[in-house]
Amino acid sequence: MKVLGAVLCLLLSVTSLAQNIEGIVTDHQSGEPLIGAAVGLKNGELGVITDAKGFFQFNDLVPGLYELKVSYLGYQIFIQKAIWVENGETQYLDIKMIPSAHALDEVVVSSNSYDLHDPVSKVSITEEKINRYAATYYDPARLILSSPDVAVSNDQNNQISVRGLSPALNVWRLEGVEIVNPNHLSNAGTFNDQPAATGGGVNILSAQMLDQSEFHIGAMDNTNNNAVAGLFDMDFRNGAADRRYTAQASLIGLDFSAEGPFKEGGKASYLANYRYSFTGLLGLMGVDFGGEVIGFQDLSFNVHIPLKENSSINIFALGGLSSNDFEAKDPNDYEIEKDKSDIHYKGKMGGLGTRYSTLLNRKTQFQFTSLFSSSSQERNQTTYLDLLTVESFLNTAQEESIWSNKAEFARHILNSNWNIGSYYNHYRHSYTSAGTETENFQNDQMLLSPFINWEKKLSQNFSTTLGLTYYVLNSKENWIQALDYRGSISYHKNKTTINLSAGKYSQMIKPGNLFIQQSLPIALNYFEPGFHESYRFLLSLERKFRWADLQVEGFHYLFPNVQIVSRLTWDGTPYQVYLDQESKAQTTGLSIRLQKMTPLFYFDLGASVFNSTYADDMDNPYNIDHSISASLGKKWFFGGNEGEKKVLSINLKQLYQGGTYQAGYQRLSPYQRTDFRVKWSKNKNGIIRSWSLDIQNLLNTQNEGWRYFDTVTGQMEVQYQMGLLPILTYRLEF
């Protein structure tokens, strides 16, 4: 603690930096500065007048989102929404006013600013949203629950189901290429405590590292391939032009980040983040993790190096360690079946990559990215009859690695945007077990997928996108091919957009990502190489009103042939798995979303109804029928002493979803959860101090996780999800 205190004192001694918005206001045609133009910030009600050079400036702002308004007699009113100001940053705006005979005309722009509302079929992932929405815990995967098109898998993890599809089909990408599951504690909240394919207790990608990213739900063009469900498309941001530091302490753990140029005035920059958990504090507060001792830590960094001739190179990495341990109780204290077992889990994940970008000419850009990522997980379980007798034991180890590469040319020619490139990925997966189940499995696969995508504005109101992706898969000495073809056409007029999209989507089958993930007593690794092939049809309408943005989308996903476990046998030898490859699956539904986003206030209301089935109308496990989500929040600014500003924000989120299906048991009860967040920030002399309280499941609702037959109680039991979970956080930014 002495060392930690010394580090904090050293960081606090650094000269603090202020947050500013400044710029110049000129005539659109002549370029002459406009003297005396009124410039106002809507949230905070600040106003200034431009000087003799048309210059304006707002100093010592509280970091966050701002909306700027400029008015000048004889010119259209200019509004720029969602200006994102970070700690120690100055945003410069070059504003060109347009003459108008009607002084009340408005020109609204969004360039150089954040898009506050989510586009159709996507969820925007920004640091600002993660800080505002309730119970995200700076985890980008938990922010996705703001969309009605996703369903929570379990409160203890961040796995999500997209429109009734298995979470195992989701894909993670970093800097445009695929990575292994980037989550700590992938076994958290899963049936039989088995590791999940795409989720975990906490995401290794801290929100403090991320640039504006996206989660794709519906239509995707052909630059996004090898995905048939949800696609996380995450990007690291570059370090700031000035040195900045963040220190955070919460009931989850400690979090430190640093960024800035390597030398004063230099263009090369760094960004790094380290986290260390001490979740034992939550146990002292009465939070129940099922009697387990949990821990994790991770480190991420991104180095940006500008090169000559409009080129740059980024070197980035992430890595994490996690563990949880459960000790068997005395036989006299057995209450449920789990009390009979010692369970020890260890997981680690890491990745190292580079991205090279260059501008070949004024209309052509080339980018190459290469990333190697790997993960390993060990889980050992010993079950006792009594203090001296072992009933069974099962020790398992899984390893996975992906070497991902992407080369892409982006060119603007003949009023069209062309993207031509290719992915090359190599996958390795191994699984070994000893004890009740004995298995030794290893698989290597190679996937080459060149693509072409064309986007053109056909007229003032119509635009279209067309593309192709060709897959070549090598697995078990077999060569398998597939072809994706997709197209969309959009009509846009005034504040209305209509989009029709259709196409084929394919995803390489990997061990552990079958279409239907049955609740099996083992980690299923048997599979037939090939592709999940699907057809996706979507029709969406978006209408922007002054008071809100309305989105409506109808969707139909068709999987002509899917692999499903039809029979599982065991006679003391390795399990024999039988697959039915002739089953058809489909999801059909309608999604409605209403959003209003301003720097001070937001509401996000949505509902999705759908039917997701397979094999002659059998319900998919995540066929929840309906999902309703509602999020809202408000900020209040308070003046203080000179140079001091204070901000209070309150946020709520409500989820209500139909129950999931568990193989062999009745459907689980409907799921509902209320989350709450309150944050108090004070900005003085460029140092921001903030307290926040996040409460997941504010009403302490008992939501069913799964049902099982318990050998200790001799009857059917229900394992419930997390109860009320409070997380108090203190944060310093300077």
C-alpha cells in the first residue's frame, strides 16, 4: 500500500490539463470571419461572442458530450451535436455559416462528432455510453443489453443471445480481425460450470482503451464475414496528444491507465491500461458468488507510430489471467450437490498484433492487420462421498489459438466506394480430459476468404451496396468451399430512411460452436468441419422526429442445414456423439426501437418479438419470444467556486424477457431486471474526481438460471442467477 500511495502522489503531482472547445466562424463562400456571432453550449448554458478574427473559446469544461449552437443575423443557425470532449483535450471546430433569407433556418451537422443514437441493426459502443448506461461496469459486452434484440444469458456473465441464436455463434474482432474469446472467467454462470465459447464474467477489453466500436446484429456488408449471429467489432483508440492518467478503485478492483506522446510535441503516442481485482470485498458485503473465490487481472496497450507519406503503424496487445476456486464442505454440511466437490479453474488469454495503414493516393487507402491470439483454460473437479472416499474426478484442459490476417484496399472511384481484400486465418483447438471422461482432441483449420464490396449513391435519394465473399476452408485434409452474396438498397428523403437487405451469411464451424448448444455433462468437441450457412432478409424503416428517432425492422434468418446433437452415449469409453445434419432452423420477428439522445438526457426504449425454431418447429434454447428494454438517464450541471464544476447523473435500465428453454426440463420463468447508476463528478483545476454507484438487479429479483436434479437433496432444484449487486467506484482523471 505504501508503494501504491507513492505512485498516486507522483501522478497527482503532474501538471493538470484543461478541457476546451474552440474554433473559428466564417462565411461559407468568402471565408471572411464573422465578428460578433453568438456561440452557445446547450448543456451548461454557456455563451460567448466571436472576436475580430471570428474566434471563440470555452475553457475548463467538464469532460463529456456537448452540443454547440451558432447564430448570426442573415445566416442559417448552425448546430453541431455530440461533441465528445475528453479529459485534457481541446476540440477545434471550423464553422462555415451559410447565408439565408430566413434567419430561423437550421443546419445540423454530425461531422467530427459522436453519433448518439444506435443505427438500425447495430449498437454503438463508446466510452461515453458505457459511462452513462447503468450497470455496464466499463464492460463493452454488457452495454449491448440496451438493445431489445439481445437476451442476457446469465447475470454472472456477459454472454448474449442475438434474436434467439446461440451465444456460441457470436464472433469477437479486434482491429478488424478475429480473436479468441477476450473474457475473464469464461465458466462464470454456465451450466455445470463449463467454459463458454464467447463470454465470461468480465471483458478483458476495458472501455478506457476503446475507440468508437460497434456490435452488428442485422445487415452486414461483405467486409464483415465469417459471422452468422452477433459480431463484436472493437477498435483501440490512439493515445492523446497530451499526457493523461486515470486511477480508479472499486469493489471489483483497481484500474490504472496512462496515455500521451512519448515525448513532448511528438506524434508517436501510447495508451495502456492495467486492472487488478479483489472481488473478495464483495463477499464481505454479503454478495454471493456461490462460495467461490474469484480473481483476475489484465493489461492492454496500443502504440501509434506515424510514418512518412501519410502512413502509420500500430502495435497493440492485450492479456489477462483469471481464476476461481470452490472448496468442498464437510459431509455433515452438504446442502446441494456442488458442496461435495473441490473445483479449481484457471484461465489465461493473450494477443499481440500490428496494423499498417497508408494512403497510396488521394482516393486509395491500403491497410494490413495481423494478430495472433490464444487462450487456455484448466478446470479440475474432485467430488467426494465422504471425507475419505472420492466419488469421481474430472480434470480438463482446453487451448485455442487464432492467427488472423487481413489485407484491404479502399478506393473511391466514379462516385463509388470499393473495398477489395482478403482474410487469412489459422485456427487451432485442443482438448484433453482425464477421469470420468477421457478424451484427447486436437484440430487445425485454415480459412481464406477474399471479398469485394461496392457502395454507390444512385441518385439523390437512392443508394445501394453489393458484395461477394468466397471461402476456402482446409480442415482434416478436406477442402470445403462456400460463397456469400449480399445486397441492399436504401431510400432516404428528408428524415426518413427505408432499407431492404438480403444475402447469404456463412461461418466456419469450430469445436464448441454448434448451432444448438445442448446442456451436456461434457465439453463437446466432436464436430464435422464445414460452415453454418444462412440466409438473412431484413426490411427497416427509420424516421427522425424532433422528439425522438424511431426504428422498425422486420427480420427473417434461415439456416437450411444445421448440426444438432441427436444422441449421446457413453459406455466407459469416450462419449459417442451423433449429429443430425438435415435439420432446418429459422428466426422470424419484428424489432421496434425509440431513442432520444442529447448530451444532457437520453431515453432508449425497445421491444422485439420473434420465433426461433429448428427441426420441425422445436424451440431453440434462446427462443424467448419477446424482449423489452428501457434505459433512461439525465445529467445536471452545477456551478461552484471559480474554476470548479460539478455534474450529477442518474441512470436506470429495465429488462423484461421471456424464459429460455433447458433441455429435458420445463421452460424457465420470464426474466426481469432493474439496474441503477448514480454518478457525482467534480472538475477543479483540470482534475476530475467522481463517485459512482452501480446496482445490478436493484429489486433483488430471483431469476432462474437453470434446473437440475440434485443428488444431495434428492429432488429437482433451481439455480438462481445473481441477486442485488452493488459496485461503488471512485475515479480520478488528470
